[in-house]
Amino acid sequence: MGNGSRYFAASFREDLRLDCRLLVDPELHSYRAAGLRRGRVEILSPRVPWNALRALWGGARQHGVQGDAWQLGGVFVIRPRGEVVYRYISREAGDHPPIDDVLAALEPDAVAIAEEPQASLLARATGALLTPAVDPLIPLSFGAPGFAVRALTFAPRDLDVDLSRRRIVLTGATSGLGFEAALALADLGAELELVCRDEGRGEKAAQRIREATGNERVRITLADMSSLNAVRDAANSLATRPVDVLIHNAGLLPATRIETEDRLELTFATHVVGPFLLTKLLRPALAATGGARVVWVSSGGMYSRRLSVDDYNWERRRPYDGVVAYAETKRAQVVLAEMWADELRSDGVVVNAMHPGWADTPGVQSSIPRFRQLTRAILRTPAQGADTIVWLAASDAAAELTGEFVFDRKPRLKHLLPTTRESDADRRALWRLCESLAAPFAATR
């Protein structure tokens, strides 16, 4: 099997006089499923020239290269019943297994390789035992130690999925959580539409993802989520085909009040109205898949605030506080995720909000440097923070949830304090507000 064209494979077969079937996989689905390596470091290993010379001495000749030049290969011996008898993962270009090992694997009495074990019962039991002890300790729970404990309970096969038939729209993907989620989803084969404010940064992120995963189906759509005109234009472009997953990740935390072109406070526009409008405009594209998902990337900061609708624009009685504005909009996202779950249930769309924990992202570094300085030793990596985003977007298990607030792959309480509970009237007021602000932009052109 190779990743070039069928014509290249036919020439290869003729040159080597092979009497067997050759397969081609230019989109690298089988390479990803097999766990084969890819990257420039491996291809440019200092041992590669020696491997090339050894091949030449053995009579091998490379007449051309097609497909993904950075993709490494491997050798597998698989019986007709699907039993894997031999597995060899190349570590660098020209790295091949000993031929005697391959021939031994072809013998009728060769023993099949045992399936890789699930997480041990002891590890899962340890994780389940420690989780209740970690949960009340917010710094540990939200930080890397909490993730390490809960990861012991994760089902290893939850993300053993092929997303090659899914189209995912993801906002805020140029760095941090969004980039790591996009990278993981592309590696699972998904077609990605990255919604970005800056074309240069967006294309750079997309190219990094293409190079790292071999997945060429990564594109950018320009839109600032705080501009409702831009959101409408992006939605009109994105809605031409079905959307399997919509991930609302774009976020910011300004130090001072900034008013957008639509006369909205910037944080509220970016976190609440923009995503609400995008969801509304993409509803037909989501419904068309018969099982789509919407993921709102919220924050644990929402636990500290009650839903605020009467002064959403920060124009009345209080001085602007960026951290409070951020927390209030993150609370609004959790409420909207629950309400959209009810609204879209008849369309077969599941909607959830998630909490990434405390991750060491560029946003944290620039917006709250003092917090980062105090917590740096326990902060999660961006990939750990993005894990639940990927799980909600990709796993079969997540399809059973809707309207939940998910943290480390488990539904969590939406309130830790009774004072943060919103009334039904508050919830209805938030929905009416979003509808009224989005209405002038909701009609497609």
C-alpha cells in the first residue's frame, strides 16, 4: 500500500514485476489508523543517507516520489481473518524490518499479536478512587494533577475513531485550545474549516496542521466573531454543505471596555452573540447530517458569576472589569448550550458546553499574567485542556449527552453556589436578547 496515485502504483508494480495487488491511500486514512509516523525530523534523520546507500548496494532504485513525502511507512502481516501477526513501524526514511522476521510471520504457525490492553482495572480503579478527593481542591482539580487523575478513568477506545466523513467548523483555532483541538481532529481524519480573524495566522496554523497530520482537508474562513456582519458572511459560505460539528472556541479577555462596530461590548459579542448567530445560520447545515454536534468552550470561571442580562453591555452602574465580563459571558454560554440543546433536539443535534480547566495558553499568558505566574507549576498543557473538546466532537460516547456541562469527559454540576442560579425569566431574557441582536443579520443574502 502506498500514498501516491494509482498510475504511480501501476508503474511500480510493472518495474518490480510484482504479482500481487497494490492499494493506494492518498488521504492517509490507513496510515493514521495504523499509527505510522510522519514528520520532517524523521525524514531528515542523519541515518537516512546510510539507509539509502544500503538500498543501492542491495540493488534497489528509487525512480520517483509521489504522495506525502513526509509520511513514513511500516510493515504489517495480517491474516484473512484480521489477525495481526507482525507489526513494524518505521522510525525514519529507509528504515525496514529484518526480512527474516517478515518471512517468519508468514509461516502458518506464526502467533498473532495480542490486542493492546485496555487501561488496567487497577489504573481505572485508582482514578475513580482519587477523583472525589481531587474534585473539591480547585487548583489541583482544574490544573494538570486533576487531568492526570481523571485520565486514568478514560476509555482508551473513545477516540479510536475515523472522522474522514465529518466536516468540522472550529472558531479560534490559530493557537491554544483551538489549535490543539484542530490538530487532534485533523489527525483523526476530519475535514476542518478554521474560522479565523487574521488570514496570515490562520493560514500558518492550517499549514502546520496539514504538515503534522498529512490531512490536506484543512481550510480557513475569515471572520471576526465579534462582527455580526462577518459572522453572517462566514456562515453563508460555510452553510453550502452539511456541518457535522460546530465548535465555539474563539475567546478573549480585554482589560478595558471595547465597543464593536455593532455597539456591543467586545467580550459579549465574541462569546455570546457571534456564536449564537453562527449557530442559528448553520442550523440547516447541522440538521442535514442527522447527528451533528455543537460544542461551546466555556470556562470554570463561570462558577463565580450569575447570569447577567440587564447590563450585558457594561453601560450602567458598574466600572468595567474584564475578568468579570469574561466569567459572565462564560456563564451565558453554558445557559445557551442547554437552551440550544432543547431547541435542536428535534433536528438530531446534540449540544454541550465544556470546561477545559486551567491551561497554559497564549490567552492566559497575555491576559492574566499574574494568575499564570502563581499557577504555572500546575497548569495543563493546551492539549490536555483541549481533550474534552475533541472527545465531545468525536467520540461515540459523547453522542449520548446533550445540554450538559462537561469537564474531563464527564458531566459536571453547573452551579457550585446557590447564589449563581439563574431564574427561568433570566434564561428567557437571554434568549430574547440574543434573538433580537442577531435578527438583523439572520437572513441570508
